[in-house]
Amino acid sequence: MLKPILLIEDNPRDLELTLVALERSQLANDVIVLRDGAEALDYLFQRGTYATRADGNPAVLLLDLKLPKVDGLEVLKAVRESNELRSIPIVMLTSSREEPDLQRAYELGVNAYVVKPVEFRDFVAAISELGIFWAVLNEPPPGSLRLQRHRSSGNQTPD
């Protein structure tokens, strides 16, 4: 079973560009889109609207820094403080080049901090590479399920 990619983004333009880039990378993972930090925490902690969602953590969180309700740093902090969630890879995807944001994200345990490129082509390339790395190339923590492609047949089987 492929784990989904969780995209937390409130900017409609950046959301659309990110989805296009992930689609172009031809990942088979579903992408779950959430629009603010409070909704992200509800999803991750399976509460509120998401209380009955299927168990399991996403392959990666693509997390915007500046979010309504609860900002990305607070989401990051809550995930890293949770025994059940702390192993989820988190990529901060932001327009902020401010050193305090970068420093705080790494202090809280972010796996990567990526400044969104301004040019469309660069943005698509960056997101595509992120998706491929975290959803395909990165080895998930022990106990995680992920499909592996058999090179000879192209068939997929769970690890």
C-alpha cells in the first residue's frame, strides 16, 4: 500500500503549482490537500472530521510555513512531540528566506527546508524532485509499508 503525500498549503497558486509538479513526477501516491495548520493537526491526530480516517501516517508532509489558524512551525512542533508521528518526514516548503524561520524549523526537527522558486519551471522541478525523493527513494522507518517495483516485471509488491 502506498502511503499518501500530505500537502498543507493555503495559497491557491502555490497549491495548484505543487499539484501539477507532483503529477508530472508520475508518483502513484495519493496527495491529500489540507488548507491550514489546524486541519493538518486534526488529520494527523485523527480527530474531528478525520476521526474515522484510515490508520497510518503519510509518506511525507509538504508543509507551508505561513498557514492560517496554526502556523507550520507549530504543526512541526506538535508532530515531533508525538511518539506516533515523529518519524514522518517533514519538508518545510515556504517563500521565507528569513534566518529565524530556517533556524527554528531545524531546531524543531524539520527534515528539509525548501524555499519555493519563483520561476514556474524551477518550481515544478523542485517539487517533482522532492516528491520522488521522499515517496520513492527515501527508506521509510522500520515497520512502514511501501510498494517496491520489481525491476524485471514492473509489478509492485509490499515490502
